Amino acid sequence: MTDCMNAPHPYELAQFLTNAWSALAPQIVGDKRKAQVATLSTVGQGGAPAARSVILRAADRSRACVDIFTDAATPKCAEIANDPRAALTLWRADLQLQLRLSGTIEIDEGAEAKAAWSALPDHALPNYGVTPPPGSNIATAASYTRTPVEARFAILRLTLFDMDVVSLSDPIHTRAFYERRDAWRGVWRAP
Ligand SMILES: Cc1cc2nc3c(=O)[nH]c(=O)nc-3n(C[C@H](O)[C@H](O)[C@H](O)COP(=O)(O)O)c2cc1C
């Protein structure tokens, strides 16, 4: 990954975008408290915004998409099936970089999901298969079970329309906006 922290600030749009994609690369961390957390926003039932924390699992610049893993029984999946528009916001404090991605999500439960499931460590599997389904009211705090269910595992693939990047690095704050329909050439914006 590019060492954005020590590199001089790029005042060139293409390099600024390269730094942004480097910042989106999922970091492998042994300690879950250090995992890179992003906020995924969807269109909730009734049209109100709905947001929650997620972990970024993959980023592919050539297709301009990012992946999140989820339990297909979570309410967000029903929201996405109803309206696939979504936004993902990420603050990389170490790089002083904010990334705001927007696009549409496809829910993948096919071959790629099967491959990703096979690669998950054992301790992660019970995250996909809570009964009753996530978000259900329960009688006591512990009135649920966690059993791995492969059929409940899904990849949420966010394919980007655009990306807004803000850098708070010295010496000045900088911001740029990139769009797929502009072939990701980008334009500087007032921060
Ligand atoms: C630090 C952190 C990371 C999380 N990562 C994920 C994730 O990668 N995927 C996911 O579906 N839920 C993740 N969750 C749980 C969600 O924030 C949320 O509580 C759950 O998915 C139900 O969301 P929904 O009711 O909006 O569908 C995470 C929660 C926390 C606190």
C-alpha cells in the first residue's frame, strides 16, 4: 500500500485518487478493536436514512466497487432489495483522509459468496446465522443462538457512482470529487 502518511500531499487529481483507493484497501488486523470501521447508509423503510457500522472486506479499483460481508437476514438486506442506493463513509485518522462513496449495492449470495465463506476463520462463522433473525425483539439479552448457516452469508457489493475525498493533511485541507460518468478524472472542490 502507498505510504500516504509520509508521502508529500499530492496536488494532482490522479494521485489523490490513487491515495484514496490505497486507503480503501482492507487492513488485516489480528485485533478486532483495530479493524477499519466504515458507516454504511441505506434508504430505510419509509424512505428515512438508515446507517450502521460495517467492516470493509475488499476494494477493487478497476471495477470501482467495494465489498462488505453480512448476514442476509439483517434488515439492511431488505432495505437494499427495496432500494439499492447506498453510501459508505470512512475516516482514516492515520491518513487524515475522509472518503465518501456512493452508488448501488448488489447482494451476492452466489459463487463469490461461497468462496468468501470458505475463506472465513472459524470464529467468524457464527456471525452469520443468529436466531431469531438480527433485529428481532427477544425476551432477555441472551435469548438468541448463533449457529453458522452458509445460506445466510452474503456479500454486499457497492458499485460506485462517485467518490468525495477530503484530506486534512498539512499544509492545507484539500477535497476532490470523482465520478464514474467523468471516467474518474475528478475535480477539486472547496473543502
Ligand atoms: C465495529 C462493528 C463492525 C460491524 N461490522 C459489520 C459488518 O461488516 N457487516 C454487518 O452486516 N454488520 C456489521 N456490524 C453490525 C451492524 O452495525 C448492525 O448492527 C447489524 O448488521 C444490523 O444492521 P441492520 O439492522 O441495519 O441490518 C458491525 C458492528 C460493529 C459495532
